[in-house]
Amino acid sequence: MPLKDLLLALVVIVAWGLNFVVIKVGLDGLPPMLLGGLRFVLVLFPAIFFIKRPQLPWRWLLAYGTTISLGQFAFLFEAMGNGMPPGLASLVLQSQAFFTLFFAAMFLGERLRAASLLGLLVAAGGLALIGSENGSHVPFLALLLTLCAAACWAMGNIITRRFGNIDLVALVIWGALIPPLPFFALSWWLEGPALIESSLRGIGLNSILALAYLAFIATMLGYSLWSGLLSRYPAGKVAPFSLLVPVVGLSSSALLLGERLSTLQCWGGVLVMVGLLINVFGSRLRQRLRAALS
């Protein structure tokens, strides 16, 4: 990969890694469901007037918007609103890779590779360590909600596989048609009209900048660059870069927000990353080892 494209990949990883710190900043001024609704309104308008709708039946666009856009971020924002630290959120959310494997086996009939199962066991041990200290630092409910967000992301991945070669940016923008109204309805129900009104009346510059970052940098810029890389290189060359997202998420959260992990949580994070690495690279390493020994 040329240096230019390598730098573009790193821009995406930094944008997505910082995304979790920005969510935390946004949640300091806006409740979770309201933040989600406003974020997707900004993704949707005015871009939808300039981007052609992807050639998909509306039912598939609805399925994509409900899982990856609404489900993932409703659970993630609520988890972080209930005490999930941004750095750990960026790490635990990567469990979507393992949910994707299981959903692919259940719904698409794909076989589970030995390396994937081993990676899952290692990562599950890491999540168990992270959740073992479920006091004030990481409430169990927040961890569970983050895993639900990962499961929604994974289900969206399975749905997206049916689309074939498609403009990812157009999919993200038109998929943003789905979440705003459900988000605002959830906000009215869970957060109440009084909190909505006071939050909008007292919205500060930090919240406005956080919304702009989430909509334009993390979503539109991030997916534009990522889809460009996927159009030029095999997915196997591009996808492993996403393993750097929790590295950026954890380091930026520690640097900017002072997030500190306990010893057990650090070991749990290491195990989750090792599990992800085994899942991505395990089969290749096994093949190379076999070739070297033969």
C-alpha cells in the first residue's frame, strides 16, 4: 500500500478512535437518545439531496438503518451514558467481529474456523476480566449494553453482505433516514420532554462541536475514505487496520479524559486484542507454519 493510502487509513483510524472521547463530550451536554437523533439528522441533511440512493430495496435499507445506525448507537450511547468509559467502549465494541462470525454461521451457513473459535475464547476471557470489576468504574449494565451494540453492528454486517458491491457512503447517508424518528421517540419516552427542552435550550459549544465531529468527521469523512480504500484494495488488506481503533480509543481517553484501567481490566483488554488478532491472522499464520514445516 503506497504511503498516501497508508496515511488515509491512519486518518480513518484516528477519526474513529477519537470518536469515543467525542461521544463522551457530547453526552456531558445532551442525553444519549437525543444525541443520537441529532447526530443522524446532521448525517442526513443536506447530504441526502446530493447523494444518489443506493440501488437497494427499501426493506434492506430499513434493515441496515435499524441495526448498524439505530441499534448500534442507541445501545452504545446509552452504555456510555450509564458509565461505560470511552476507551473500554472502543475495545469491547470490537467484539462485533465474533458476533459476526456466529451470525454468519447461523444465517449464511458459513463454517466457523478453528482460529476464530480460539480467538473468541481468548477474547471472552478478556471480557470476563473486564466485567469482573463491575463496581462504579464499569457498571455491568454498561458492559451489557456495549455488547448489545456490538451485536447490532454484527447483524448489520450480515445484512450488508447481501448488498454486494455498493457505494458505502451512499448507504450510510440513506441509512440515516431510519434512526432520527426512533431516536427522538426513545428520547421522549426515556429522557422526557423537560430534559429535551432544557438540553436544547442550554446546548453549549462543546456539544455542538461534538455533534459536528460525529456527523461529519467520524461518519461522512471516515466512511468516505474507508470505502475508497476498500475499492482499491482487497478487504483482507484494509480490514486489519480497524484493530488500531481501540488502541487510539484507549490512549486518547487516557490522555484527554484521564481514564485509567485497573490491572485486571488492562489484562482483559490485552486478551481481547489477542483474541481479535488470532481471529484476523490465525489462519494465515497456521498456513505459513504448515508450509514451513512441510
